[in-house]
Amino acid sequence: MNIPEHINTRWIATLGNEQLVAAEAELHAAYRSSELAEKQRSGARYMLLQGPAALVNAWHRWVLVSKETKNRGLPVRRR
């Protein structure tokens, strides 16, 4: 799936349910990878919104899509 760098509600609205679930999974994986790397780097000092811009951006992109999956009542499966 081709996910744009800047996610907005217009782009999200163009997605079907299956596409939305796939995008959510892909974005969650990217966010989780960034988060784990930052947690290893910073240890007990880890604070999401005070982390590197790449981490905060990955989180923000995932949250936008995640909220829409919840709004649509779609089941989300994670490994």
C-alpha cells in the first residue's frame, strides 16, 4: 500500500475497510519499531512526545488511522 507522508482525513476517507486495516497494521509496525529503538536508547528516560521527530511522526500517523478503524468498528489484528 502506498501511504502518503502526510496523512489527513481526506486520504483516510478514500480507503475501504480492508485498505484501512492494512494501513493501520503497516503504520503500527513502523511506529512500534521506532518506539522500541527509542526505548532501548533512552531507557527509563523514555517519553514518547519528547522523543525524536521520527518517533513522534510515526506515532501521529498511526494514531490518525487507528482512530478511524475504531470509528468504523473494524477489528484490528496484530502479531
